[in-house]
Amino acid sequence: GETLQLIKAYKTEDPEPFIDERVARYGSVFTTHLFGEPTVFSADAETNRFVLQNEGKLFECAYPASISNLMGKHSLIRMEGSLHKRMHSFTMSFANASAMKDHLMVDIDRLVRFNLGSWSSRVLLMEESKKMTFDVAVKQLTSFDPGEWSENLRKEYHLVIEGFFSLSHPLFSTTYRKAIKARRKVAEALTAVIMERREEEKEGAERKTDMLAALIAADDGFSDEEIVDFFVAILVDAYETTPTIMTLAVKFLTETPLALAQLKEEHEKIRAMKSDSESLEWSDYKSMTFTQCVVNETLRVANVIGGVFRRAMTDVEINGYKIPKGWKVFLSFRGVHLDPNNFNDARTFNPWRWQSNSVTTSPSKVFTPFGGGPRICPGYELARVAISVFLHHLVTSFSWVHEEKDKMVFFPTTRTQKRYPITVKRRGVRLVRRTKSNTVLLSGLSGSGKTVLFYQLRDGSSHQGTVTSMEPNEGTFVLHSENTKKGKVKPVHLVDVPGHSRLRPKLEEFLPQAAAIVFVVDALEFLPNCRAASEYLYDILTNANVVKKKIPVLLCCNKTDKLTAHTKEFIRKQMEKEIEKLRASRSAVSTADIANDYTIGIEGEVFSFSHCCNKVTVAEASGLNGETVQVQDFIREYIKP
């Protein structure tokens, strides 16, 4: 048949000739032979609509075996009849306007900020977008914030997606074999979460409002396997389609400066009405009128979902032609969206067409980026919101340059070959240089207790116990213990820098203004985190700003009030040993391959903190109990009251 011709065309930047040539010869609906089966190829809007509307009556889903197997037998794409209808409605209830207003908008805004916060210099936009949308989906499904668990799940899920368009036999396809193995790991990780949640609910824990809680509480009593399959299918949109639309929207805007300028103007007006830390609200999203034009046009031109396969359940007659029972039908959304009969100048990115009458027929008849009928994508509104929020924070926080030629291809999925690398520059950094700095940075691994220390030093409270910061906590104030002192006391500018690995580049923004650094270590959970904490501290101690300015560092051993906590001497010695290993391993790597600016220590001697050119001291503290005297003394040693 014509399988190889189709694949060859879709692996280029311009797959249109495959459709154009056949439409010119046979019309917009023609017979071909694809992927081993006789297939009716439709680039006709009316035919596509007829097939989609008759899902479950005259036509049924017909995905390749590799996709069906990896999704699982209980996934939404394999459900039929009343069960599919009910579960489709259930999914939409978690992604509709009501859910957005209630809580999703806040989560999306927070997680987009969290991911953008880690950007510095060159980023691969496709990869970063995938992290963003996957984090949003995991939060919606399980209430989990970004962390090691979700990051590991995402990496395995990447391998699952890779196997979607491979030969569905592990003996003949290494890609499929890896995908099956990764699918098992994904299932195991999700099953463990489901089992733990079931136990929590048995013990009377407060019920969460996520999708997992609703499935466990359902009258039908879904099994763990059914919930896993259901989640795996939902994560496809989160990992593949939505981030691709985000990336291509940026690509098209970069290539259309007038559109980018108008988009910036729209979002800067919205941001001007809010403080830097204030989240977007549903009303803000509804005011993004030009943004929706950009999203629509990206969906139309990119065609992330180029089309869908269906199979005739019986002999079906369309426009005088019979489609025999068992034949496949490919509904080409791309063929319709790029047809000049449906859209003026159809192959040009023109977001303004959605503001005028440039669409030659009713958009509802010819514009189907999310499919249609009973199987329309249930998360289409969620996708639009996520893309809009991302564009808002991108254009108001960054400028960027795309410096490498990056070709779009459309098989097996729509993407750019180099994952669309861009060089970004943050707009409007808030800090300004001070002649005598009063800035102290709180740094350390996520979960070490930095944020609790911040609130203890500011107002004597422990805030909410252990919290994970998504944004830097920043404030200028007199230390809480000094509030009763008479006379003028110099305030301290304290910055709690998030410890998550993807947000550590934030530290670079504040280092030029730092007078001192407090590096917080969890003394209770020290050993499992010793290596990671030592690597982070090593990176700080070898940073050019720290070395040149000889910025003093306090190694703060937090939670030392606990009975099983390690002593500050033990922590100091263990971290010195780890840094000694790092010195040896990193000195063996060429200077072109390491990120550190300077080396530390004395050649030929075992590393000690006393060898650093800046002063490194060790102290104990307990953020939750308010025992912060040694931290305060350190701060006041370098910022005189």
C-alpha cells in the first residue's frame, strides 16, 4: 500500500503533498491501503463529522495494537458504550470551568511559575513544557506536588510514549520492549499510591478532592488496575499533546513578531493589575481574547493530533459510496484545517483570522483540533487554560531568542527535532545593587527547613511546619528577637531560595547582592541526603560570586533538638569527606565539562572547610522550636545592627 509514502511525507516539514496530490486526483475522500489494512482516507469536514458523531453506532475506535496494549484494557480509549460515556463525563467534571474556578486555576498558575523559576540561559522548550504539564496532571490526579516521585514517573512515561508507534511485539522491537518494561514501572508506582490512599481512607484520614479520591469513593468500586489504566491514558495529553502546542505557539509567535507584540501587550495589562506574587484568576483567563486567537491558530496550523482512525462496524454508505464492514477510516484533521476552501491563506499562521470573518465556513464545522462526537478530548478546556497561563508568565517574565534551525516533523508525532532550544533572559530582576548589602540567603535542599527558619526569624512563628517553597520567600525586616530593642536597628533583607533542583538557578539571581549565606541541612534525615547536600554546597562554595567576594557561609544543622538527630560535628566531617570526593572526581573532568567557576581546598591535603577562602562555620538550630540564636548571631556578625 501507501504506508511508506505517508510516513516519508510526514517525516518532512511539508507533508501536504501526500494529501494534496490524492485529493486532486480522487477528491477529498479516497481509498488507500495503510498499515496493512484497506483504509478510507477522509480530508472532508462533513465526512469526518459524520464518522465522529456515529461513534459506537456505525464506527468504533481502531488504534494500533502497540497503543492499545500500552494504554491498558481499562483505559478511556478502549472503553465502549455506557461505561465510556460515564467515565468521559467523569473526566470532564475534573477539567471544566467550575473546577478551574474552584482550585485548578491556582494549581496551574503555581506549577507554571515553579517550572519557569528554574529557567536560566538555554532551555529546551519542548522538554520544559512537558515537565510543566505533567506536574499539573499529577497534581490533578493524586494531589502530589513536583518532586522525586513525579520526576521518576515522568521519565518512565517518556519510554511508554516512545513505544506507541512501534511494532507491537517485544521480540521484533527494542523500543516496544522498553516501553512494556516502563509501563510496568509506571503501574507499580501508581498502584503503590492507590494502595496507600485506600489505607489512609480506612484509617479515617481527611478525603482529598483529587481524581483518585473520587475513583476510590465511586459506587462501582474500581480496582487498582482499572484506576492505573485510566490514569495512564489521561497522562498522554499531559505529556505529549499540550506541551507540543505550548512549544509550537512560541515557535509561531517568534516567527510572527506583530502577533508576539500584541500578545505581550494583552498580558502586560493583566499583570499590571496584580502584584508579582498574585496568581491569575478565572476572570483573567476569560479576558485573554487575543491569546485564544493564538491558541486556536496554533492548533489549526500545527495539528498536533493529525487525525484519528475508526473502523466500520457494518457496511456504511456515505455520499453514494459504500465503506465495507471492517475497513478502517482515517479522519484527517490536518487535511481539513489546511484546506484553502475552509480557511483563507490556510497554510499561513494568522491569529487575527479568529477576530474577523477569514474562516470561510462555520468554525464548528471545520475546526476539530480536539476531535468530536462522544470521544471529544475531555480535557480540552484544561489544555487551553494551561497554554494560556504558560504564555502569560513566559511573555511577562522573559525575553528569548531562537538561535538554532529546528525542523518540524509529523511522524510518529508532531514535534521539532531539536526540542526547540531557546536562549532566555529574565525580565525585570527585582534586586538592585546596594553599596552595603544587608541581604542574607537561606539555601539548602528541599525539605531541610529553610522556610520555617525564615518565618521564625521574621515573626517568631513556624508558619505551617515543613513546607515546600515554589517561589523565593523574600522580605526586609528587623529580626523578631530584636523587636523589643530600643533605638534604631538595621533591617535584614532575607531571601529563602527554593531547594528543589529545578529551582536552584534562582540562587544565581541573588548571589551578587549577598552579604552572607545560611546553608540549611536536615540533621534528622542527614545520611540519605548527605551526597546531594554536599554537591549543592560544593557548587555554592566554588561559585565565582562567593569566591571573589569571600561571602561567609553558615552550615546550619536544623532539627538538632530531636533525639535521633546527628550532631553538628558529625555532619561537618561527613560533608567534608563528600566534598573531598567531589574535588577528586570533578578535577578529573575537563574544565569544559564542569559548571563550577573555581576549585576549593589545598592541593595534596584532605579537604576541610577551613581551606575555603571564605569563612565557613557550623551551627545548630531548631526552626520548629524557635531555637535560632546561633543563626541570628551569624547574621548580625556580617550585618551590624
